[in-house]
Amino acid sequence: MDNFGIVLPMDKTFSPTHAKGTVTIPGSKSQTIRALLIASLSGEQSTIINALDSHDTQSCMNLCTQIGAKITWDANHTCLFCDASHVQNVQEAITLDCGNSGTTLYLATGMLASLPRKFTFSGDEQLQKRPIGPLLDALETLGAKVERMNGIYPPFSIQGPLTGGACSIECPTSQYLSGLLLACSLAKGDCEITVPLLYEKPYVSLTLQWLDEQNIRYEISEDFQKARVYGNQHFKGFTTMVTGDFSSASFFFCMAAIGKTSISVRGLNQDDVQGDKKILEILEAMGCKVVWEGKQVTVTGPEVLKGGTFDLNAMPDTLPILSVTACFAEEDVSLVNVPQARIKETDRIAVMHEELEKIGAVIDEQVDGMTIRAGHPLTGGTVSGHDDHRVIMALAVASIAASGTINLLGVDAAAITFPTFFDLFDSITGDTI
């Protein structure tokens, strides 16, 4: 904190170290936010067990509270109790700050477009650079009133109800379609959705899983390019257990891979539909051993990490940590078909290229991915986290097998999705950072 009371970003210095042990991963961000929003729009009480408590989920909870939900955090049981009985009854216009949470922005925009109340959506500087135009266009076609203040970006205002009808939407982020499916569940009439482009399909499967649990009537093609959601439905209260987050677990999987060590991760479901679970298949292809025992998976890194070409379209959030892992492979690694990585919290393709080359990597950047050249293992130096939680955590993991000290500027944003990351990092490295 400086002399004016402003909290300044924290930096951390990491030295090469040995990592081994067991960690328990917190709940899924994607599941927690879906649960919060559905609970809030249900008008009934719900219980969410093992909900993730992070900056992103706090942004979602704040939004839910603003629209009338009553939320109580039970620290002893890590539960949330949502009394949403007042949400539908409040009519005045309101401004909602989604913070840094793109998931909250996209899903809540769709769901709240069903209500006859004007909502203005905004967020932090990063969120206001994330496009939402296609979703707004689709919701407008289905009956919502939209006011755009910044073209295809937030802030904007939206007001329902949704009357139904037919729309077409290209989805470079799956969150467009997830937001639309949730919205159409609450529309007055039936909705037909055509999707000529869709990335990140597993996250749509996650949303459909929620619709199934809510007994929402819909039809969708196997390729997700055509959907019909029947109108005049509603959500109901529920009790659910949020499973561990594979996106968060990926950092520890990759620590084992580059450290030539074994790390066990607890709290995961082998049958989970989360897209980032497929990082385990990639690590196996690179030579790692993966063993499941119930809700625990152990990854053991090989003596020689192989290369290859890996399609990340379904799992774009793994690009930062896989680009770090690739730096220690003895063959080239290409991470491909992931153009949507450029429209996350940062342009993650450009940012990882920039930061890894500062500490010894040689990388060829493509429009939709990158190729990390073999024979240039990471050394040490000063890198920036760019206020991007996944970039920060990936660069911290790089220190495990780098040949020199890494000074990471600005680590605070890791708390957006994983507030306990550095505690767990310390617990298996034994280092005090």
C-alpha cells in the first residue's frame, strides 16, 4: 500500500524447486456461477455445496444480491443458501458490475433478458474489452430491448421479456450459446437457435447438464448447431455439490509434467464434462503417466517430455499452462485451433509469446495458436502477469524447472478464480515465496 492508501500490485520471486505431494482443488468456477444464477432465478431456496469462493464468483454473488437474491455463506460447510423469492418482484432499473467475470456477464445477460426490467451491465477494464455483440443481437431478435453504449462491448442495457422466435448466432466463445440456452428456458414462447460456428463445446454440455437437472424441455442436434427450447418454463430450487475445477487442477498436473515428479490432485470427478479435463490426455501423449483412484488423480512426469500438435479448441483456458509445459519438451509443440484465446482476459496467445520469450523460449505465433520450439528451455528473468489469472499461475509454474530465478510482476489477479493457488503451490514445493 502506498502513502495514499492505494493497494499496489504484489510481485513474487520464484526459484527453481522440487515439487511433490497432494493438493485438494476448490470447486469449479463454471459450475458455481451457473448454480448461483439458476438458484437466483428460481424464486426458491437452494443449497450449493463446495461452491468456489473467488473474485469471479464474488462478482456473481454480488450481481445475484443486487437483483434480489438472499445469499448466506456457511463457512463450516462451504455452502451457499440462496433465498431467491424476491428476484422476480423488483422492477426498477439497475446497473450490474460483473467485475472481471466473463462467465457472469454472458450467462446473466441472457437470463436477465427474460425479465421486464432494465439492466445495465458493466465490468472492469478487461471485461469492457470482451465482445458480446452476437449475444445481444440474438437476444434482440428474440424480443429483448438492447441499448449499446460501446458497440459490441460492455457497457450496455437490456430489458425483457423474451417473446421467442428464431435466431442465428456464431459462438467463438461457448458462453454465448450457454447464455442463450439459459435465456430461452425463461422465454414466453418457443425459441429456435441456429449455431453456424461454435468453439468450446464441452462447456455447452455443462449447461445442458444443468437444463436436464432442471427438467427444462429442449431439443438439440448432436453437433449443437440446431436447438429448440420450449417456452414458458422456469427454474426450481435445488441442492448440488460443485465438483473440483479441472482448469485450476491443470496447473498442478503440469507441475508434475515439467518437474519429472508425481503430484496427486483430490476433489475431481473422472466423469466430469468439463472441457479442461482433456489436458490429461495431452499430458499422456507427451509421456506423462495418469492414474485415477476415486476422486483423486496422480500425474507423474516423464524423464523426457515429448512434443506434438494439440487442438485446444475445446479447452482454451489451458493454453497458458500448456505453452509453459511445452518449453520443457524435447520436441516442438504446436497448440492449435484456439483463436478464442485472443479474446479472454488478455490476448493469451500474444501475452504468453511475449513473456516466455523474455525467459528463453523461442515461439512462432500463429493467428489461432503457437508453436514452441524445442531446445530452448526456460532460464530466468522478469515477467509480467498482465492482470490475467491464468497467465500468472502458468508463469509461476514455469519456475519449477527453469534454470534461474523468475520475478513475476503482479500476482494478485490469481485470486480471480483460484485464491488459494499460492498456498497450495507452497505446500508442495516447501518454499516460502
